Amino acid sequence: MNFRDNGIASELKFASGTGAATIIAAVTGKRIIIMDVMASAATTLKNGSGGSTLVYAPAGTSQKLGITLGTGEEVYSTAGNVTITYYLTS
């Protein structure tokens, strides 16, 4: 099955991190689509360490999203413990 069949990306990936760090590194020629964010401590996800804010996740939250980043962009967390479900697309 693929996205067209059931609305779910077939190649979901997971990334997590603690503290201020890059959570998902940029992939040349690909865009990151963030599906879910789970945060056990408050964090702000940004487009790179100095980039614009994508989402603020308060402590103890799980958020269903649908955020598309530009080609070759990364996801950076300012603090906290965070797990992100995502997939890559061209």
C-alpha cells in the first residue's frame, strides 16, 4: 500500500534527541514532511539552528502535524526531549 491507497506514507521514519540539537539532518534533493511531534519537555522546532519557528511543543504533548520543509532543510530542536515521525519526499 502507498499514500494514495490509505493516506499514510509508506516510509515513515523516526528521529529523536535531547537538548538543543539538529533532530533531522538535511537530505540533499529531498523535503522533510513532519507528521507527529512528541515532547516530554517543552521545545521549539526550527528550520535549522537560526531558522524560523516551525512549531512550539509544550512539555508532555503529542501533536499531529503536516509541516513540509523546503528542499534540503533540517529540523532543529531548541531544548527538551523530542521524537518526530516524518518522511522524505522529492
